[in-house]
Amino acid sequence: MLGIPRSYAHFIFDIIQSGLTSCIAAAIACYPFLASGSFLRHWLSAWLISWVMMLPG
């Protein structure tokens, strides 16, 4: 394994879970930008902002 102490496992799970959830939600929200070719730029900024907001919870 990665050598992360078992007592921190729930923190790592929270980080991964919030990252995946915000990634998918941002991709769905940015879908209209797919046609204009600026999907990646909008998705990345939306994902980072939403992940930072979702992470403390």
C-alpha cells in the first residue's frame, strides 16, 4: 500500500470522493462548451473551484 496510517484513511477517502464527484458534476455543467472547443478550459476551472468548495465538507 502507500504507507498511509489507517487513522487517516477516512480523510483520503473524503479527498478522493469529493474530487470524483466535483469532476463529474463540472463535466456535466460544462457540456455546452464542447461544441465551441473550450470545454477543457472551462471544465478545469469549474472543477478546481468546485473541488476546493467541496473539500472541507
